[in-house]
Amino acid sequence: MEESGGLNMLMGEFHHTIDEKGRIIIPSKFRNELGSELVVTRGLDKCLFLYSKQEWEKLSNKLSTLPFTKQDARNFNRFFLSGATTSEFDKQGRINITSPLVSYAGLNKDCVIIGVNDRLEIWDEEKFNEFLSNNEESFSELAENLFETGDFNA
């Protein structure tokens, strides 16, 4: 993946279809940055998260530090890790998404694949458009709240 100020940076939006066998093409731009093996899991907001093997290991290490005595930690680990599966690209640049993950994200035919810094997200196109539409007016307020904390100077 590209290095940008010490951070891995995936970005962009692409539209592809998922076939009846759960296969979807990952754009070559992302394939080059992800490497040959990746992990697909349930994401937040009813989409799927895709991580390079390297990013997944970093995240797994963080998750393993959560106290198993805390209900929230156990629940999040169950949600996030139980659906995780490794995948490799076929000769056409596709990955196979398991049926439980396809079902979770409600992936029908038309999908949107977006780069979100350290991961990709796969959305059902209708759900992604709904997300954008429902949040369009609040993005300015979100930016103001997030960036005025002093932790980040834009």
C-alpha cells in the first residue's frame, strides 16, 4: 500500500457487480495496494470491510488487547471476528465473498467499493446512496466537530 505520512491510504469509489456465486472484481488500483491475500469481514453500517493481511494483523493485535471480561469487548469481537475470512484474487481480479457476508451486507447485484484509509468497504449500491443521501447535510457539522478538537489541524 502507498505510504502517506506513515499511514496506509486507500481511497476512491468504484462500481462493480457481484455475481450469483458471490464473486466481485476488486479494482486493480486496490489489488496492487492490498497484496495477494486479504481478509473480508462484517463492517459497521451494514457494509463489508476488506483489509490487507498486514492491516488485519495490526487490527487483530489491537482487538486482542481488549479485556475479555467486558461485555462490549466480547460482543464486538464476536461480531467482527466470527465473519472474517481470508481471500485471494483469482485471475480476473475477483474475490469470493461468503454467503453469510453477502447476506449481512445485503449485496444484490450493483455494489460500490470504496477506499477508506486502511481498508476497503463494499456496499450494496442502493444502501450506499441512501447513506450519502441521509448524511449529506451533516457532513459539514461532522467535520467541524471532528477537526476542531485540536488533535487535527486541517
